[in-house]
Amino acid sequence: MQGHVRHDSRTFAPMKNQQLKKIANTIRGLAIDGVEAANSGHPGMPLGMADVAAVLWTEFLKHNPANPHWADRDRFVLSAGHGSMLIYSLLHLYGYDLPLDELKNFRQWGSQTAGHPEYGHAPGVETTTGPLGQGISSAVGMALAEKQLAARFNKGPYKVVDHHTYVIASDGDLQEGISHEACSFAGHNRLSKLIVLYDDNNISIDGETHLSFSENVLKRFSAYGWNVQRIDGHNYDAIRAAITLAQASDKPSIIACRTIIGFGSPNKAGSEESHGAPLGKEEAVLTKKKLGLPTDQSFFIGAEVSKMARKAGADSAKAERKWQELLGKYQAARPELAAAFQACLRAEVSAEALAIPEFPAGKMATRIASGKVLDFIAGKIPALVGGSADLTPSNKTFAKGQTPFSIKNPAGRYIHYGVREHGMAAIMNGMALHGGVIPYSGTFFVFTDYMRPSMRLAALMGIRVIYVLTHDSIGLGEDGPTHQPIEHLASLRAMPNLSLIRPMDANETAVAWKMALTRTDGPTGLILTRQNLPNYDRPALGMGAAEEARKGGYVLTEDKDFKVLLLATGSEVEIAVNAKALLNQKGIGVRVVSMPSTDVFDRQPAAYRELVLPTRCRARVAVEAGASLGWYKYVGLDGAVVGLDHFGASAPYELLYEKFGLTAANVAQKAQELVAG
């Protein structure tokens, strides 16, 4: 290829192919040695994609190893996360703070080099990958955030948001259903800054991919609306030319790089034997010999390679200095816009946005209350970007003042995800990881069945993502058991670092939104009703303030000498309040505890938890329109749980509650039996 490669504000002189080959083979050697040292790992993909990675990182990637969080860096996602020694080798070679000792400690306790790349462990790892399909789908979210922010903030000559998202993806990534959802979305929205380098090696764990996979991938992606290319993934000129063409496209791009898995291995190249196990001592020596690497040294990095890679990283870092100069001019020329841009980068939530007016007494579904909260906050939080999986009218997620994101309106702050719940959840992860965006989206609570793997990764990474999950129980009524979540609360409560909040009324819903917006170390699910719930005049009734919901559980109402504790969440708090009235008629004192978030309550000091649920009161009944699993932690083995350990039915919700025993009379009866016993 003649001339220079142009990329944004950088200009690269293409490196000689022999030099690139030395870098690629060094990457291969590091991957071999890391896997051999751990006696565990996946050498095949790093050996196969080392040439592609060397070209990308040396001649195209815009980044600053000294500042991995620079806002306008290119994002690099290793979706084929099993080949993690590839990214660890790249990060070390190009100057990130990842010492060689970390590569030597691959997959070991306390190392930064986990078996699959983990966000927050090693600098430069943009997202946790390994579950196939997740990386490429999250990358769609990164490209979406880039396009949306660029449309909002790039004015005139000031392109303060202008970068690419590069992905290395495998056959497995493209087989997983989530990638179909996300890539279809990317094509529809012409996310042209997304470039996928597909490791097209025809091998998976079971053997050759033709055992289960025979579709024409490029025709599929062409149908999605992508720019498609096919190249020899070991030909440096072809790699360089393909990435250059992809950068110039007005569509997302996929480059099928025909590679040989385990490249260089005399006996295992091209075979599934090199995929997920060490090459073995003898084969490692033979492979290094074939690649021209020293066979008597482990983790070898020649001085020339080290100098070339570090220089490429340092040259790339100059782009940030130019960007900082541009940002300074932008702030001078467009101060208000620049201030909003910086507020987005900080994911700022102002005190003004959190000053949500109190709801008056009356009746309102918590999904309706959530919509009204969004109407209030959306214009006050520049980073807030919403959406729904084709359930906008039901989820009430489209706030006043928002406009839909589209090809014609890329600055829009409301995303129509279509019926793509799993893709939506992963895209939201990518948006949050990209920065500048606080994403929220809606669907029916039951459809978290489709979202769960991406929700788990959000929890694992500790990122701020907000799920608006409506139609939260049998209270949705006639749609029937297919749409009535039963086990979902218990199941998702078992997920570490996912916070679930099921508010009892409109004012607890407002508090739930405040909690979700101010939580920065993990995702939050707002579990909301279809049916109307009472919004009590709390001061008049002597009830606890809704702000107490911030503690996860609190005393809503009580009698002076209570003998019974009634615990409830969401729509069942009304049942507990009504049961208290029935018990009071029989002379039994009651404390009602609203517990919108068990995980938040569990994090409170022991003294507070004892204050709310005093050990002395052992007559306890929990009521929730969901599985009883988990509630015995709070009521004890001697307590009672009025819940649902079976599927629902199709009928008006009032009748369902009656037929399934979710009534004040039944709760009062259970409590009376405990007091008598």
C-alpha cells in the first residue's frame, strides 16, 4: 500500500511488513508462554489473529497508553475473550501499565490477567468479555454512544467526539443469538464507526464449524446493512487496505479475516486442538522455532519489537494532546455546549434533577409514576439516554422533551431498540462503558429472562445501567402466565451487585429513581406495577416518609406494642396495611415494614436492621406476589410467607390475587396463627 494511512487527527506511515511480522510473532510467543505457564488457556486465537492485531494497533488505533480513559480514544473490544493473551500482550507491548510479570501470572490468583478479560482489572480492557456475543454487542453500544454524542456536541470545526470502535470477533460470537440482535440494530442505525474484524478460521471447540454453522456470514451482514469485506488475515497489505476502506464507509463494517487457528504450530495449526489447551512443551518449542523466536527463552520480547510497539503507542498518544487543544478552543467558542459536554463525560446528576416533587395522595401505577419522574428529570440530566424494547407506551419510558434517535436525528436521546431485549441490555452496557451516557431502558419484568446474561455482566463490571421493568407480577392480569413473572425477583436477587427496587407507591418510585441515578457502582432494576396502587397521605396517617426507602426497608406504620411484623414490597404493601387493620380489630398490634430493596436493606448497619426487624418479635409474615424463596431469611423458619410458588393464570388481576391467597384476610390469618402458636 502506498502513501500514508489517515485516521482522524493522526497520520501513520505504514510499517514495513517484515517489522509487523516481528511484532505479530512476538505476540504469538507471549500467548504461547502465558498459556503454557498457566497450563490453561486458549492459544489458538491469539496465534491466528496476531497479524491483524499488529496492523490495527501499530497503524490505526487512536489511544493513549498513559491515559486509558481518554474520552476520544478508539475503543478496542476483544469479543473473543477466550483469546485473552492477545489483548494482554498488546497492552504490555504498546505501553500500558501492565508489567510483563502480569503476563507471567496469567490466570493466577490476584493477577490483572484473568482467564477472560475483565473490565477494571487491566488498564485498556474496555469491557468484560468471554461469554460469546457479549463483546460485539456491547461494542454496538459504544458506537451508538459515539454517534449520539458526536451529533449533539460536534459543532463546526470542533469534532470533540470522533473515534472508532474496533472488535475482534470469532465464529462463536457470530453464532450467538445476541449478536444477531445487536448487529441488526447497528446496521439499521448506520453505526459507521463500528469495525468488526472477524476471525474467520472455520474452527470451534467441537471441530470444524461446518458441523453446525453453514450460513454465509457476509451475506447476512450485508442484509443487516453492513459494509462487508473478505481478506487473507495473514496478509498485511490486505489487512491495512481493508481497515482503511472500512473507515471510509458510511455503514458499520465487518472484515472476514481468513486465518489459521494456531498459526505457526507444525502439528496443531488449523485444528481445534489448538483452541482451548496449551500447545504442550514440545509443540511450543517447535512453534517458536518455526516463527523465528528463541526456543530457550520464555516471554521473549526483542529490543527492536519493544521499541517499535512503544513508539507506536507514544505516537498515538499525541492525538490526545491535539484533542486537548481542540477542547480548549471549543470551550472558548461554545462555552455552554462545552459545559454540557463535560457534564455528560462526568455523568453528572445535579441536585436540581433529584429535587423530584412529591406526589399527592391518590392512586397511580408505579410505571405511571416512573414516567412522570422521567418527565421531570430527563431535561435536567444531559447524559441520560432512554429507550425500550418495543414497549414504550407500556413502560412509560419516553420522557417529555426527548426525541427518538435515528439516522436522520442521531442527536435524539430516546432509543427504539425493537424487540431485542438481550441486544438492548448489552448495548446499554456498551453505552455506559463508553462514557458520556447514563442509559436506561424498559421492558416487561418477565423478559429479563432474555436479558439476564447482559445484566450479569453489568453487575460483574459494576457499571451504572438502569432497567425499567414494568408489569411486575400477576397484577398484569389477563395476559396470563407467560407474561406474569413469578420466580424473577428471587432469581435476580441472587445476582451479586444487581440492585432491585420494587416501590410501593409513586413517592417510593421517585426515591427509587434517585437511588438508581446516584448509584455508580452497579446496575439497578426498577420493578414497577401495571395496576394502580394507593399513594397514602403519609403525614395524616402517621406513616414513615418515602425517603426512608433509601435504606431498602423501613417502618411504614406501627402500633405501640406490636406483636406481629408484616413485611411487603411493591403492590403487596397495600395488602399488609389492610391486614394490619384486620388484626387491629382483633386487638393485635402490628408493625408494617415496606422493604422495596432487600439488597439495600442487607447493606445497612446491623443496628438499623435490628431496629426495623427486632429479634424480640418472632411472629413475622412476608407477603409478595412472587416466589417465597429468600423471604425466610427475614421471617425465620417459624415465620410465614404469603407468595407464589407456582405459575399464574389469565384473569383480571383482582380475581388472581383472591384465588391465589394474596389477600389481607389470608395475611391476617397467618399472622394470627403465629401469635396464637
